Amino acid sequence: MTKLNENINYFIRRLELGRGRLFRGYMKTAREIVQDLYNEKLLEEPRTFNEKLRWRMKYDRRPILTITQDKYKVIDYLKQNGFGNLLKKLYFATDNPADIPFGDMTERYIVKSNNSSGEVIVMNRGFDLVSKSRMNGEELVRKCNQYLRQRYWNELNEWAYRGIKPMIIVEEFLSDENGSYPVDYKFMCYDGKPQIVEVITNRYGDYTDNYFDMDWRRLDFTWSDWPGVKGGPPGDDIRPPDNFEEMTRIAGELSKPFDFVRVDLYSVRGKIYFGEFTQYPSGGIGEIEPRSFDDYMGGFWTLPDIDAVRDNSLMSRVSDLYYSLYYRYKFWRYK
């Protein structure tokens, strides 16, 4: 099997798994959606959040998008910009997983690839909280090698991932006062100003997915990773952390270079940690219900001038055209 076909098969498997929410009945739709993304003629004036996100995916070629999407390079980026105090402990970063002494590792740690989204192993005393299975060192190395072989940007044409050299990162496992995985706070920021915060509780259990404005008023909508799939359920009595104001300030500072970015943070025993930057939430195809909130989120976003962000070099334009035509053809053949 060629590497290209391996990537396509991997993509279809991801869609089939869909974090437990998809099944094979969706597959024709999945392929059609991928085909549509490569064929898509974007509106001259995108209005909704997803429309503007797909505009970014197609036209915005600023290097800072790749630097901040790379989960390894972003470490130096944060240090250089005065945010090194937000970083978790980094145990290993390598492109050869066999070099990682998993047998000697601390009882709790996180393993992930730097060039993808969702490819993560959360180890808790030999048990992976994501796959809900025990994993030994050999299995961990095999899984990491699988991560390194994939090219995540192939899936939905998420350009910022294209230039990332794949690596495996092993980092600190953060836990709350009860020893559980901490609450995720995901700040939707526009021109350096947080406008919405997504709050995910109990991520690897009976999780809840909640949205609030900056005055902690609940926003009554759901957002999934895939069309036709409803987003996660909201929780009850979700309260802001004591340092929410400081988290909001930090998210605003981190987001200043971007017309839009999602800034993911944690608050653990009063200390704020950086999670990641997300340039393409849900790949621009997530189901937002009711649809009015797609407009609502898009209303905060003023897109930059296309000539200020597009790489007009001949090489870049030819490369974009090549990938568009090549993968359109390959997905058509796979159907």
C-alpha cells in the first residue's frame, strides 16, 4: 500500500471512529464532504464562522500559523514572547519513538504528535485514558510510529499543518485537586480580544461541553467536529475558576498577533498553563446548532485583506493548485 493510500485509509478510519459518534453509514457523506472542500468556490464575502475559517484554510499562508500550530515549535515561540511560565514540563521530543524510555517514565504523562489534532495518549499508571486500554512500552512506540507516518493536513486541507516536521512529544500530565484531568478552557479570540470561552469538563469520562461569553453568561448552542453530528452535552452548575479574569487577560495577550485564534488554557491549583493554539477549530465543517451561532461567532471576525496574507509566489500558487487537484483526484478514485 502506498503512503498516500495509507493516509486516505487512515482518514476514512478516523471518520468511521469519529470519537465514538460516527459509523459507516456516514462514509459516503464523508467522502463527498472532502470532495466538496477541494472543489469549493468560497464566497467573496464569507459571513459565518465556518465560512471564514474555510477562507483562512484556502488563502491565509502566514508562517505564524504553522509555527503556532506546531506543538513543538510553539514552545520556543512562547518562551521568546515572555510566556514561558505557562508551559508544562517537557520530558521528550523526538522523531524516533524508540529513544523514549517508556519503561522508566513517571506513572502519569501525555504522549502526542506535534503535527495533528486529537492524536494523544494520556497515560495513567499504564492505562490510556483515551483508548480506555492498557499500553506497554512496545505498544506506545508502535502507536507513536503510526502518528509519525500520518500527514494530518491531508484530511481537510488544513494548510498550517503542511510544513510541520512530525515529532513525538512527551509532557507532564496535569491533574486537578482530585487527581483527574483538569477542565479545558478554550478562548475564542478575535483581534486580541476573547469573546467566547468553551469549557470542557471530565474530558475522558462523561464529558460536558459548555459555552459562555466573557461575563460567564451561558450561550445555548452545541458544536461538533462533523456535519450531521450533534455536539457534546452541556453540564450543570459550571462555574468560572477563581482566576478567570487573569486567564482571560492571558488569552488576549497570546491572541494579539491573530485576527482569530482559539487559545486553550488550564487552571490547576490556581496556576495557569498553556494548552495549545488552534487555528482551525473543527476544520471549518463542524455542526453548530442552532445555525444562528455560526453567524454569531462569525460576526466577531474581521478577515484580513487577502493580499496581506496570501503567498502570491509562483511556487506557492502552483503548490496549492497541485494539492487541490491531486487529492481531489485521489479521493474520487478511492470512492
